[in-house]
Amino acid sequence: MTPSELHAAAIALEGRPAVEILRWAAERFPGRLAFATGFGVEGCVLVDLIARNEVDVDLFTLDTGLLFPATLELWKRLEERYGVVIRGVRPARTVEEQASIEGADLWDRDPDRCCLLRKVQPLRGALLGYDAWISSIRRDQTRDRAAAGAVEPDGKFGLVKVNPLAGWSAEEVWRYARQNGVPYNPLHDQGYPSIGCWPCTSPVAPGEDPRAGRWRGRAKKECGLHSKAAQTEV
Ligand code: SF4
């Protein structure tokens, strides 16, 4: 798509229902559309919408080797509930191999490099062969996400990025999940509004920013996947 076509599509799709945005993407990029879910509640809602409406999308997740056991169980539950396959995309090295080369607990010493090796590079490889990818970001999650359109160019990966939930609030996501019985990570009910790899995720106190538990104590709040800057999230 040319930049002007993409801009026109973003305007036309702004405020439209998420399923309409998903259908538009599947029709516009047949067989070339992927969804990388990180199994947050937004991602679970999108898996529900994709499966329920039979939208043609390849599903995958970045399996860093450092996911919570509850996240791995949710992965299975979603596949069983919706009859879909969510492909696991893994880094070039296991956690142990990474430790032998980079030293133990790289996430403590250099989380940007750890995210680069375990998330950004695998995602870059997984997106080869696609023209567009769906993300589950919402505008009110972080400053980097505040300007996200329903569709937008993703220069970092050279693709079109589709954000069907960009305009949803957290309350709208949870209402949809509860009304439709969407499986979600039980850690959300234990003080974890945002869940990533276990070494970099901690519970948040009432009133804290929902992402305060990600890379706690550091300025870092994104893996780099969705930021416009040098790094990249899920
Ligand atoms: S979230 Fe933490 S453990 Fe996971 S890839 Fe990034 S730095 Fe490494």
C-alpha cells in the first residue's frame, strides 16, 4: 500500500468495530497477515474475535523460554477452546545457551539486549513473508502507543501494522472478555495487569500504573516491538 492509501484506510477505519478492522486486513492482505499475541487479555480477545469470525490470520507467539507456567497453560487453553494453532516462535538460543555466551541473567544486566535477542530478532524473522501484522496495543497503555492508528506503517519491520483495539479502554476489553467467556491469564486476578517474561514482571499495587510491574525500577517499559524508537514490546 502507498502511504496515502494507508493514511486513507486509517481514517476510514478509525472508530470502526475491531472485527471490521480485522476483516479489512484479511481481505487486503490475504495469506500475508499475522497476529503475534503475547497472551495479555487484549490478545486473548483478539484470538476470540479472529476465531469467532473466521478471519484468515496466522497466529503466533514469541516463546522466549521465560514465560510464566500460567501463560503456557493459557496458550493451550486458547488453542483448545478456539480450535486454532498458535505457533511458537523461539529465539535462536535457549535461555541456557544465552547464559553461556552472554552470562547469566542478561535481563538483569542488559534487558534491552535480552529483549533484542529473545523478542525483537525472533519477531523480525517471523514476520518475513508477511505484508501486515496485527497487534493488540491500546492507545492508553503507554506514551509510545498514544498515537497508534487503526492501521499504520511499521517502518521497523517494513510492514503494515493493524491495531484493531487501538481505541479500546481497559474496561471495554475486560467487559468483552467477561461477556464472551474469553480465557485469560489467572495472574491478571493476582495483581498482574501486564504480563511478560517472569524475570521482568512483578505485581502492581492498587493505584500504580498498570505497566509499573514490567522491568520494575527501570525506565524501560517496552521491549521495543511497538515503540517508534530504537527498541521494540509484547
Ligand atoms: S522481557 Fe525480560 S526476560 Fe523477556 S526478553 Fe525482555 S529482558 Fe529478556
